[in-house]
Amino acid sequence: MGTRIPTNQLSSGLYLSGRPEQLKERHPIMSSHSVPYTGGDPKKSGELGKMLEIPGVDSNPLPKPSPPPPSSQQNTGPVRSGPNSGQVLRQSGSGHLSRKSSGSGAVPLPTGLFTSGPVGSGPVDVSGDEKRLGNLDRPGSMGKTVYGSGVTSLSEEVNVGFRVSRAVVWVLLVVVAMSLLVGVFLMVAVNKAVILVAVGVVIVPVVVLFVWNCVWGRRGFLGFLKRYPDVELRGAIDGEYVKVTGVVTCGSIPLESSYQRVPRCVYVSTELYEYKGLGGKPANPKHRCFSWGSRYSEKYVVDFYISDFQFGLRALVKAGYGAKVASFVEPTTVVDVTKDNKELSPNFLGWLADRKLSTDDRIMRLKEGYIQEGSTVSVMGVVHKQDNVVMIVPSLEPVSTGCQWFRCLLPTYVEGLVLTCEDNQNSDVIPV
């Protein structure tokens, strides 16, 4: 007896041999829908904003009001994306964009991403990209930056003094005074002017030498810096006083000039001078008539790297964090207000307003100097090596030039780290 082969019938009526195939359980397929772009607004995040507990997302949203007419929409003025999500200030045209954040919750960025903390304050360019200038304590006004402890503020002018002891100076003054008294007494007693002429021959050269050093002392020191030989970093000894000339590279805190907005600098200076006539207002208590006086000055310098020309070795120059620095960088005039040209540009007016300086009818001159990344500079300091890192730190003792007999210059000295730059600020710098 043959075995019966089971058959099954399909839905179309066709018979097939074998048992019917058992249908496998299929998993439900999730349909994907396109997620609309939120544009940084947590109200448009939907369930994602509720899940992350982002402030400003209501679980029961109200119906969306009708949009205002196109004529009432403007690009200027504050735009709020939520009650605790911060405030974004926008400006049409040129300017800066600043952000203020409050609260410890998530903060939306213009790219649509969310961060777990407030957006850091700082200078922001027109495109909205935030510029981190390192150790920034707090933002100043829209055109002024307030730096932190990592940036050294050079408030005082570089003092080039004479390396002569006070005892020698007092003895010289006493000798001159006694010579004058003796000469006058002998001229009166003997009634001959030859004695006074002889005394004058001795005193006049001393006075001329003193005046010559007061006038040419700074130039003599700069000449001494140029003639000082450079040292290779490869053979520098720890504790040796050296001069290194090379290309500058920014450290962790780049600077920016306040008026021209030159980026990635290691040294910046902006000085406002005013001319005082016979009855004008003085720029400072020491301002004399018929001369230029400094009314406002800001100079900053930070730690940076220098690579020597011999072997390309790099050293860290410790100029920040309140270090003693003597900078010899010649600034250039960027704004010149004269009697014939007293119309102030909007940029200059904004610069004065940011620093709360009056715009009176005065003759002014704004000078700005900087050392940008890629410039060639010379640094004089003491070599300090630590953990295979070569550093140049300020010297504890003042730098003395010694007597320059051929130039009739007395010994002059400068305290701190000496920084010079001979590159023209209008010329191209070496790209790094």
C-alpha cells in the first residue's frame, strides 16, 4: 500500500504537493519621516526637547499665531528664542555679535545644536563665529576687550636710565657748584675774567655730556641691541643671558589690535596723543605747551613662541602673566586729526565712545603698533630649561650697555624682558 502524499491548495486554486508553508512572524517596520530643521529653536524640537527637559518647550503647546507682515520683520534688535535660552543681538552690516546666557540648562546654538552650559562671552565676528581670546575675564563693550591674568598690561613707559650710582652724581654736582663759587669769588677778588673762563671750560663739557646722554640715550640703547650678537637655541645654557632673533608664533592666547582689528598678535599697543597750544587743555598732568601729550594708552603682551633662524628650534617666551617687559616697537599713525581736517570717521568715534573719551575740538593723533604672527622679532632674556622645554624669561638684573666711549654715552640700563621688532607693519609677514 502506497503512502499518501499530502497536498495543499493555494488561493489561486492550484494544488501543490507537500504541506502548506508556515508564515513567519514579521517584525513591524518603522516608517521614517523627515525631521524638520529646528534652526536652534527648542520650541521646534518636539519630543526631543521634552525628553531633554529644555527650558522653553511646553508640553501643551499653544496654537501658532499668524506671522506678522513682511514689512515689520527686521534684522536688527534682540531676538529671543526662549525664556531661559539667552539673548542674541544681531546687527546689520559690520559690527560684532554678542551673546548673553543665563541659567544652567541646555542652550541652543545658531547651528541647531544644544550645549549643556551657557555660551562663553567673548568677541564675535560678523559671521557669528566666537573668538576665544584665551583667558578672558568678562566682555567689555562692543569695541573693547578686557583680558584676564594671562595677558600682561604695560601701563608704564619704558624707562631707559643711566647706570650711574647716586653717589657719583651727587659728587659731580657738588664739584660743579664749588667750581662756580670759587670762580666767581676769584673773579671778584682779582678782578680778572680769565678765571671765570677757565672754570667755564671745565663745567661746560660736563653739562654738554649730560644733555647729550639725555637726548641720545634711548637711541644708543637701541644701537646696542642691534649690535648684540644672536645666540643659537641649540647651544644655549640654562641661566645664560641671550638674544634670540626669529619668527614669532602665537601661544594659547592670541591678541587683536583695538582699532585696526589685526588678528593673531603677540603684542598690541594703541595710543592717543593730543597737541596742546598756548591755552589748550592738557592731555595729562605732565603735558607741556606746544607739544604732544599722551591722553590714553593700552599695551598688551602675552606668552609666545620664537623660532631661531639657525636651526628652527622653538622657545617659549614668558611675557604674559604680569611679567616685566620692555618693548621697543615703533607704532604707526592710523588717525590724524588736524585743524584743516577735523571730521572724525565713524570708526574713530566708536573707538572713543567705547573708552569714554570726549570728542572735543582738539588736535589728536592715534598711533597703533603690533607684532603679528609671522613677524621677525628679537628677544633678550635669560634661558630657562624645564622638562625639555626651552624658555626665555625676564632677567632679574637690569640690562646695562656699559660705557660707549666713541659715542660719548654713559652706561644705560633697562629692566625686564627686552622685545624689539624691526619689521614694517605694512609689509607682508612670514606665513606660519
